Amino acid sequence: MVEEFVAHRELVIGVVGNDDDPVVSPPGECIPIGDLYTYEEKYRLGNPGFTCPAELGADTTDAARSMAARVYRAVGCTGFARVDLFIDRHTGRLLVNEINTIPGLTEVSVFPKVMLAAGWPYPRLLDELYRASRVRHR
């Protein structure tokens, strides 16, 4: 596969729920130290450039959260997922990069960090994920 390069900012949004109105976190942003966001930065250094909430205008924040919820529903997700978006640096347009249906839950993972910004500390996040998994499998 070959894709066109898009100069971008990378946003990360957590989504939790099993209905048409999931909980959607504020966007976080992965800010690379150098030109690329590397494995070293993410796993060995613990995401030093990650910030949440991302510094965005209200309209862009609302649009990103709405897009993440639509993507989550469109692919039929239940339980939880992390939706990664790009903001095109030239046009400001939001693009879907990927959806991670089993995001990390470690101390360096960004999913718990964006859900904390949504008002869910780690113990509550785990409780809510457990509840979502129980409802889904009944």
C-alpha cells in the first residue's frame, strides 16, 4: 500500500460505550520530539510530547470528538476503542488515521490519559470497561 504524505498533527480520542451515545474523551495530541513520533518516544520515554487536552479551538475539538464517535459507531465498536485522527496542517481538515479496538492500558498508554481528561481516573476507567464488557456479552 502506498499513501500520500499529509503534513499533520496527530490526535488521539478515547471512546467508551455500547449505545448510540458513547462517552468521548477530549482529544489528546502526540507531539513528536523530532520529525517523527518514534517507538523510542512512545514506549521507552513514555510519551514525553503527549498533551491532553490538545490545544485546539472549540470548533475543531467538537468536530474531532464527533468524528471519533461516528467512526466508532460506523465500524460497530462496543466496549471501548481509541480513534486516531490527523489534522492536515495545510487545510485544517480532519482525517481518520486508524481505530484501535484494543488500546493499551499501561502507564505510558494514551487511552487512560485521554479518559482521565474526560473525568475518569484509572480505577473508574477499569470499572466502566468491565461494565461495558458485561453488558456486551449478555
